[in-house]
Amino acid sequence: MNPLLLLALLITPATSPSAITPRPTTDNLEEIQKIRQAVQEKVKEKIKEITQTIPTKRGVIGELINLKDNLLVLEYENQTQEISFDDNTVIIDAKRNKTKSSNIKVGQGILALGLTNQENNNLLEAKRLVFIDLSLVNNPQQIIAGQIIDVSKTLPVFTLIPNTDKDKQLQIKTDPKTKVVDRKENALDSKNLKSGDKVIILYKPDPKNPKTILAIKIITILSPAPTPTPKPTGN
Amino acid sequence: MIKELFLAIILGALLGFGLTGSYFALKPQKNNQTPSPTVTSIPTAATVSPVAVSPTPTEPISSLKLSIDSPLNQSIVATSKIELQGSSGPDVSLIVQTPTRTYQTNTDKNGSFAIEIDLESGANIIKVTAIDSELNQADTTLLITYSTAKF
């Protein structure tokens, strides 16, 4: 065998050309990402522009904490809202009579109805200002969910571990007015309540007796499955 | 004999060079290849190391979501009856509280709900509470004003 031919055969695999597939470089990817971001920002800006230019009707409530010229600042649940008003704004007092802007006082509860400002989204241009009692806009009933761990056999009382604090135990009282229902609002007897039941309690806090929870309504959301009774076999 | 011996040495040397050359020629190609995705092993029950049991949390770890789709917060409506629509987890108990009434409903299999509620004239704080069978809880409130005043 010719040694030169042998040499050629040995070298060939080392120098064979390999197919190169074009792949996106990191520069290209960065460029694509930049374009994407720019488009996203532009879309966001456009949406903001559209929503801001269309004034929408809104109603806000709060306690008047600041009054200067024709600008009010209302506060409700730690959030503030600026309200502007003018001579055309209708002002209604607590007795539903029209009143003057001079009767607006700091500390009053106010419902402001108006249009959002095109430039300042936190400013409402009031068309109507109504003096209200803020305590009446909220339902006074409170909700507790939890699991019953003990039911008294002698008193209409059971012990509940609330889902908000599993180290706590609450004594829940019931009376003949207490409604007990299941998730489909089918009436149940309060005697059916048992340890292990998961329930939702609706009650009205009594400021004179804050430790007592008298249930207005009890909704059972899950009852533990009854333990199967062993059946005697035929043997 | 000597001639054949020389030929064998030369051939051996050439074979050695050839193999070495091939190895170095292929090595950089391997480095240029696209890295394959890393496979993260999913720990099985047997491989999970025991963790210390933390004390009972005082706050519930709630994974339950609740959102109201309609009406929007701070809306002004001109009718005393409205339909509240939203979503939470599937088959969740819902309590809807208006200033004077309390309503009870459940979400469907998809987590959607719709309930008709009565409003009082003026401002109404609507509180919605969702509670699932594991006692996870989610709450949201919205202000809806019922007013027929035109402006």
C-alpha cells in the first residue's frame, strides 16, 4: 500500500468540514429585547393617555380632613382623595336639603360625585357633594371563620379556633334567633353542630361586652365525615 | 527487514499524529455547541430532607384569590339592584355584605360567581369575603354609589 495514500486517509477525518448553523448572537437578542421593551412602554403610555383623557364618573367617600378654597381632601381607610368644587357643584346636607359651601366643615363625612380630572387622576371634579354619616355605609356585622373544637352539652355555647389565630380559642354563643345553615342555605338545627365542623360565623360586636360573640348566622362549610359503623359480616 | 521496520515506525508515528490532530480538531467544536438545558431533578418524597416544624402561624397562609370584575370600585349606578360578578377559587363560600344586608353564595367549578344585590341610596361599601374548605380567606371591599342624579 502506498504510504502517502495511507497518510492522506489518516489526515482526512481531522480536517473534514462541519456544517455551521447560524445562531442568533447575544447582540441580536439584546436588540430584540430593547425593541420589545420600547413597544411595551409605548403601548402603556397610549393606554394611560386614552384613559386619562376620558373623564369617568366616580363616587368617593371620606372624612373631610382639609379644606382650602375650593379644594377638599377626603380620607377613608388611610387613603386620601382630592376633590375640587365650584359654584355649580350641588351641595346636599344630611337632611337632603341643598346647602352652601360655607357649611362644609372639617370632620364631616362626605360623598363626592363627579368626574375624574384629565390631568390629575387623584383629583375628582365634584358635581355633587353630600354630607353623610360614614358609619352607615358599612355593614356592622363581622365575620369569623374557624373550626369548632368543643360543643357544650349544657349551654348554647361552642369553642372555635379562628383561622386568623390558631393559638386563640373563642367562645361562640347562640340563641334562638341564631340561624344555622349549610353552604346551600338549607336550614340546620344548632344541635347538629359538632366538634370538627368548619364554620363561618356572622356576628355583631357588642361594645359593652367585647369578649362575647353572639352568632347571628352560622354557615357550616365542612363537616367531618361520620365514622363508618362496622357491619356484622355474614360469618 | 530494516526497511519494513522503518515503515512500521513511520506508520505508527503518522497514526499517532493523526489521532492527536483529530482530537484537537473536534474539541473546540464541542465547546461551540449550544448548551443543553439543565435538567433539574425533582425531589421525591424519599429525597426530601426533614425540615424543622415551625410553630403554628398566627396569621393564616392564604393562597385564596378574590377579584371583582363588575361593577368597578367607585362606580355610580342608577339602579338599586346590581349584579356583582367576580372570581375566586372553585367551590368557595362567599359572603357579600352591603350596608344593610348579608348575602351568601358559592363559586362554581371554574371559580366564577354572580349575585344580585340590593343597594341603599347613596354610598354603599360592599365587602366580599371568600372562604374555602381549608379555611383560607380572602376579602375585598368596593364602594358603589347608587344615585339617579344626572351630571
